[in-house]
Amino acid sequence: MKHLEVCLTPALLPLYDLKGSIVVVIDIFRATSSISYGIENGADAIIPVASVEECLSHQGNGYLLGAERNGEVVNGFDFGNSPFSYTKEKVEGKTLVVTTTNGTHAINESKNADEIVIGSFLNLSAVCDYLVKQNKNVFLLCSGWKNKVNLEDTLFAGAVVTQLKEVFDTWCDSSVLAEDLYQAAKDDLHEYMKKTSHSERLKKLGIEKDIEFCLNVDLLQSVPVIKDGKIVKADL
């Protein structure tokens, strides 16, 4: 039986060996939710980069450029980190270059993995089905908030553990913790998420609709994966 582990923050990555595993990067509010939505809506590719400067270096290539820091759009960019910037009308047939506070950092830190998958509540079951088919060890990486643990990413990790615990060996304590938290919250995710610091941060910015949207479960069927440095739709 393949095993599944949960890492609650990228700060803990030095304690793990990602080789031979599929890493699922999780940033529920909002990077991986928005990326999943964009891929479903027909974006050709999304290029995740670590810094605002690197994102700017792609200017003039015909790409859409998105940059977010601390929940807000960086001045001079086409968009930030809202899923409503990734609608079909805006992204279909286009390549996006994106940098965010937490999600693209976690992606960058996962480069030693066999494969990187983008996970969100929006494509929860599609991601779980994909992981079962790959028959490899799975590593759920919560992006957190500036290397600190957050509730929303941990809850999603728990949702994955709940779906996959009969197929994978979920032997680590962080998996138990994540699943227990999800079981406590699953009947009303929207209410439970009011406890999260990030939801309060986003509310202060007046973007409660983003929070509500990111908590929709199984809205999407696509599984975004990274190939040659670009996020594209996996062949299912």
C-alpha cells in the first residue's frame, strides 16, 4: 500500500524527502483554487513564479501577468489572486504568469517531487481520483500563511485523507490531525472557516465572495499538473 503524508507548512519541508512522491500543493484562499478554476476555464497554461520581479520579466510576451501580495493585487499587474480573474472570458486560450504570497512559494519548494498537482475544494474528488490512478506515494503540502500553519489548507488536507485512507497508508500524525479537523468542520465549512485568520484578512479587503467561492466542493473536473514548469490540464 502506498503511503500518504501531510505537511502543514512549507517551513517543515526540510524534514521530508519528496522523491518518489506526488505533491499536492494546497492554497485554498486563494491560489490553488484560482489556478484550478483557470485551467478548467481553458487557460493554455499557468506559469508559477516566485517573485514579482520574475513575473515582470515575462512582460511583452503576450502573457497575462498576475501578482498578489498580502491578499492584494500588486500595482501594475493585470490581476491578483481572485478566482473571478480566472473566468473563461478572461483566460481561455491564454498563458498566465502568476506569483502569490504563499501558493507559488509552495510550488517552487516542491521541485524535487516526481509530480506536482494543484488541489482545491473546487476539484477535490477529481484530484483524489487522479491520485489513486497514479499509484504513487502522496504528499499533501499546505501552503499556509507566510510559512505558518493555517486552518483552510489543513482542512482540505483532511478532506483528501478522508477520501483516500482506505487506499493509502495515512500513518503520520499530521494526517490524523488534518482529518479530525475536517470531520469537525465538514458539515458547515463556511461557518467553520469564519475562524480562520486568512478569511478575516480577506474580509477586511472586501472580498468575501472569493471566500465563499473557494469553498464550493467538486465544482470542477480538471486536475492541474506541472509539466516543464507550466501548470496544464492533466490527461485523465
